[in-house]
Amino acid sequence: MRHGRFRQAPPWWPEGEPWRPPHRAGWRHGRRRFLARIASLFVVILSLSAYGAVTLVRDLTGPSSGQILTTGAAIWAAVLLIAIGFGLTMRLLGRPMSEVVAAADRVGAGDFAARIPERGPSSLRSVASAFNSMMAQLEQQQRIRRELMADIAHELRTPLSVMQGRLEGMMDGVYPRDDRQMGRVLEDTRTLARLIEDLRTLAHSESGTLALAKETTDLTVLLAETAAAFQPEARARGVEIQTTIVDDIPAIDVDSVRLREVVMNLLANAVRHSPEKSVVRLDAETIGADIRVRVTDRGDGIRPEDLPHIFDRFYKGPGSSGSGLGLTIARSLIAAHGGTIAVRASADGGTIVEFTIPK
């Protein structure tokens, strides 16, 4: 694949992003310089060989020609063998090295699908294997990045379109310009603000720059207060939240705001998927050196094919609402506390989501 192929943005380049200059001469210049040096070295070897031959012929006419002949012939043979060996070695190494340089050229042009055949000496095979592994990871990251950008654009477009429609409707007289309509627009802006804050939290957590404001926290009080704060919304949906928290849970150092965010998210998901007149349970207990918090609902449960993707960004099962970031952020926040989170089906129907954090 040549640079000229990329005079315009290739199909795999993210839509809307400016295309980089398609030609980078650095690798080609380096390849020409490398080949020039090899050629110079080969010329030096041939020159030495020619010099040895001339010296041999000259000395054959002098005294002790028999001894000189033997010595000169040995030198000539040694130089010839070195030249042949060097030529074979360069032939053996030249093609793999050319493939490395050609692949690097393609990467410089933005083609992350470039791969190198793993052949030649073991050292070159190791280089090719490491290069291919690196490019596979880069290609996957590029794919994830493109998908993430597309998902973000889709998620931001929805509340913006709703806001735009309401405002245009009020301006055109379709909707009255009253507090009710303005309240709906305000709620749309809050939805958009929550989505942007979720994206910000996710970006910080995945880049390792999420700062936790840890403080000694009574987890029993935090869980009870969180359940009580969410109780009115649950009752409005006809769902009751019941808590069972053991008394021996010690005070621990956590970011109480982030941990409350995780519990609120789990309760919101459980209530959203629970039928009316059902119960959502919030339980907490100590398990060895960890504290386990569990949220159980009696909803329809999660399909087995959805379980492997439940923590993926923007993943939504059938009938799910929200941004699809809640569980992804919850996993990141729990991991930042040194814990783990898991989802499984309940034995009597519904879903169990539980996380553990160290004491």
C-alpha cells in the first residue's frame, strides 16, 4: 500500500476529522540511507578483495613466490568467503527489513491494519511478532475510539434534538410559553448535563486520572441515607426498597460522593426494571477482608447473551433507557476503590448486582 492511495481520507478514517498529510518521507529517507550504507560497505569489501588480488599478483613475481602464493591464496579465499557470507546475510535480512520499513511507511500513512510476515532469523521474527501485536492493539483502540465517538454523537443528539424541538415549538406558537414547557426544556438540559458529566467521569477513570476524595465514612449510614433518598421515586413507581445492613460494618476510607453515586445508579436500574408492587433489596455485609453490597430486584432479568456486555459503554438491553453508561461508570469507580462488581441472574427471577470493596 503506497502513500498515494491516501491522498483523500480512507474509509476507516473517523468522519468529520481532518485528514492528515498523506505522505511522510521520513521512513523512505531512512530506508534510502540504510541501503546506501550497506552498498558502501559492500563496495569497501570488494575494493579490499581487488587490492588483495593485485598484491597477490605482484608478489608472485618476487622471491619466495611459493610461500607468498600460499599466503595470498589463503587471504583471497578468506576475503571471498567473507564477501559471500555478507551477501547471503544481507539477502537473508534485506527482505524482512524491507517489509518492516514498508509496514512502518503504511503506519505513518495512518493504516493500522499493516502487518509483517513473521519469517527470517529469530530476532527478526520477534520484532515482527511484537510489531504485529502492537498494531493489533492500535487497530482495536482506533475501532473503539470510532465507535465511542459515534455513540457519544448519538447520545448527545437526542436531548439536543428534543430541546430544539420544544424551543422551536414555543417560538412558532405550537407550544405555549409557560412554566410547564420551560420546565420540560430545563429537564432536557439536566439530562444533557448528566450525560456530559458521565462522559467526563468515564474519561477520567479510563485514563487513570480520576481523583478520589477519600475520607473515613460510616458505610452503614451512607447506604441507609442513599436508600431513603431514593425511596420517594421508587414508591412513585410502585416499588418498595428494603435494606438489610449488618451492624459490624466498620468505617472505611472511601470517596463517599462517588460511592453514593454507584449505589444510586444500581438502585435506579433495579427500580426501573421492577414491576409494580415488588421489592428491591439493598443488603450489605462483611465477607472476610471485604465489604459486600448487593442490590436485588424482581424484574425480568438479563438475557444470557447480554451478560457479557452489561458493563460495555452505551450498551443497552431491550427496553432499557438511560445513556448506557451507568454500569460502566460504576465498574470504574469500584475498581478505583480496589474492588470488583458483578451482575448475575437471581434464582427466583430478577437480577443481582453486587460489589465488594476492601475494608
